[in-house]
Amino acid sequence: MKIYQLFPYLTLLSAPVWAGPHFLATPVASITSTGALQVCFDEAGLGNTDINYQLTADETAEFGCFNNGGNHPKASNKETVSATISTAATFQPKNGRVQACVTGQPPSPGAFSCPPGQVRLLISVTDTNIVLNDTTNVVVASVPSVSQIFIKGA
């Protein structure tokens, strides 16, 4: 076989590694004012059909009881709730690209309640083991952990 006959095969081997679906950078996680996990991303190399995403994380939220003056009594009326969260979303690419955010639900206090004259407030939220999965193309991104303190010193 002559070298010019190998050229079509060599061209295929030199295709960029990033051809096809891929995240352009590591997705960025944040926590909204309600305590919900939000992950924003930019994925390219897509066609024009809808792309399905799955966001998962291990979430820990702390709730506490506060009186009408906004003070947190020194009693042990705090509750820490842990759960694995999962949120699905679907986006339509524009020019083969999706730039979007997937937002989960705010953490739930479960059965934790406060005595009369006090209100339940979210003190802090931490999300770890965050994974954003393009389930249409099987492209997975690990996202750095994130936490937010809403009430300091509680």
C-alpha cells in the first residue's frame, strides 16, 4: 500500500479528541436563596434533538427554630436532614450547544417543627458528590462541592 492510499485513514485518526458531546468546562454549582442546588454548564458537540440531564448530589441541610425577634434560643431545637437528591431536566440545543442551569428542589425539613411562637428557618446547606449527567449522550461531569450558610452563629 502506498502512502497516498493511507491518507484517508490517517485523517480519521487525527480527528480532535473533543469531537462529539462534551462539557466545555467543569460545571459550576451554587446554592440559591431558597437552599436549592443549581448547576450551570455549557455542553457542545450536540445535534439538534433534545438533551436529557440528570443532576444528583448528597445534600445536608440544617434547620433551626427562631423566635419573633430573630433570635435562636439556645435550646436544642435544631435538625440536620441528609438526603440524596436527584433532578431531571431537558434542553433543546441551539447550534449544537446547550448553555443552561439545572436547579433542584429546596431541602425539606421533614417532620421537624418548632414550638409555638417560633418559626423554622434554613440555617445552612451543603451539597457533595455532585454529578451532572447528560443521559442522552452518556457524558458525565463531577462538580465540586458547595455550601451556603444562611444564618451565621446559629
